[in-house]
Amino acid sequence: NAGVTQTPKFQVLKTGQSMTLQCAQDMNHNSMYWYRQDPGMGLRLIYYSASEGTTDKGEVPNGYNVSRLNKREFSLRLESAAPSQTSVYFCASSVNRYLNQPQHFGDGTRLSIL
Amino acid sequence: DQQVKQNSPSLSVQEGRISILNCDYTNSMFDYFLWYKKYPAEGPTFLISISSIKDKNEDGRFTVFLNKSAKHLSLHIVPSQPGDSAVYFCAASVNNNDMRFGAGTRLTVKP
């Protein structure tokens, strides 16, 4: 009963390095999301994918790219990491492609950029 | 601009008493509101929601109240249990899109 699985759980990068955060869900959900959580702020949507083959920008997409590889997997890529991207990243999924409401979250990836 | 605000970063309550977590919003177009609960080192989990056509929704020990005129919602937990200790986020969306989250309130329930 894995739900939403994120890898890695922790990562330290140097400024300018690239990195892909992986996310997979085993609930056959249509929609998947990437959020970031910063101290003193709520979760902010980076990108989402309402269904396989589609992706859309969220509130804070700059500096990120995403790939909806298949129905199960939704990856987030930082091409050139910056200290401002230090954050905790959460992947989420929901069954309803028309309802932008994340239902299940992964446990997060804590990313530090030096 | 933070359209959803949780002005109390933390709240401490005795076991068995009522916990009231508050949330204010600025966007009058929000029509759907949610509460999520988050334990340390885990992702948030959906707790309860309410549509703007209602002013109350109840699920077991959890009740959400919505006051549209005041742009305010609250989550009541009765009775509070130590296992309820977590960070609670409120969230709001417009027409099922563009969901915005508050910064969270850390609830501690003391035995």
C-alpha cells in the first residue's frame, strides 16, 4: 500500500547543478502535482498534470520542468539549481482530473542548495 | 500575496478539550475550502472540506465552519486527542482550480 512515493528523501546540491525528483503513484490516479513548502508559507503549486500527456504551470513554475512519463510517474527537474530553490518538495495525486484537489501526498523531498 | 492566512502559528490544548483552528481568506471568489493535516516527515493528508454553499460540515470529531461574510473558516476538533498533534493547513480554491494554502498551524494536544 505505497500510495505516492518520492525519491530521494534528502538531497544537497551545489548552485548550478541539475537534479530530477522522482514521483510515482500506484493508485491509478489521473492527476499529479508538485508543490514546494517553505518556512512560514503554505504549499505552493509548481506544476500539475491533469492526465497522462498533459502538464500545466502552477503558481511558481520558474526554474522547473516536469515530465509526465506515464500515468504512474511525474518527475520534477531543476536544470540549474539556485539557493532560492532550497525547500521541501511534495508530490501529490488525485483521482479526478477535473478537480484540482490533491488527495494523497508523498512524504516529501528535502532539497538544500548551497 | 497570501490569499489564505492562518494567523496563529501554534496552538496548545489539553486532551479532551476543544481545539479551534482559524483561517482567513481575502479572495471572495473562493468557493471550496479544505483542511489538511500533516505529521512530521510525512506528506499532508486530506481531512475535511466544505463548499461555499454550506456553512458547516461535520465528520466525526471534526467540524468545519464557514463564514463567507467574514471570509473566515474554522476547524473544530472535539474532543482533542494527543494523536491530533500535527500541523493543520487550510486551503481554498476557485472553481476547483488554483488552490491556495495557508502557512499552517501547529496543534499540540497535551495529555
